[in-house]
Amino acid sequence: MSEAKVISFDLEKANFHIFPYYCKGCGLCKEKCPNQVLIWSDKLGLYGTPTVKPKDEDSCIACSICEMVCPDCAISIEKKKKMKAAR
């Protein structure tokens, strides 16, 4: 693996970005996710281990815990701005 490409998922409350080149497949993000949003992906990471991906678009609450606990900075959560309801 020679390139640091990002894989992005457009979720309801955030954009989820995973950098497979940095992911070692430790699973800390999966373990700490309060909604069990992350599942193993078919995409392989740095050491040939699976990376993670969100299981669906609406389970993620954009808490960023996965990003905070990742020891290799392989996850980036970009929270979406809330839309204000028209009055």
C-alpha cells in the first residue's frame, strides 16, 4: 500500500472518513462506539487487517468517540450543521 487514500461515508449527522493506510485494525473504535455503529469492512488497512465502516447512515450520533480513541488518527468525523426548522 503506497498511497494514503481516504474512504468517506455521507451519514445523516456527519461525514465519516477512514484512512486505511493508517488503520491497523485494532478495533478500539468499534469497542468504544456507544451505538455500535462500526462494523468490519472488506477494505484492508496498513497491516492487511480489516478497517471499519459505518453499518448504516442513521445510527451514528456524531459523538466523535471513534476519532478520539483511534491511536493512529485513522478516523475523522466531520459533523454536519443542524438545519433550523422554518417557522
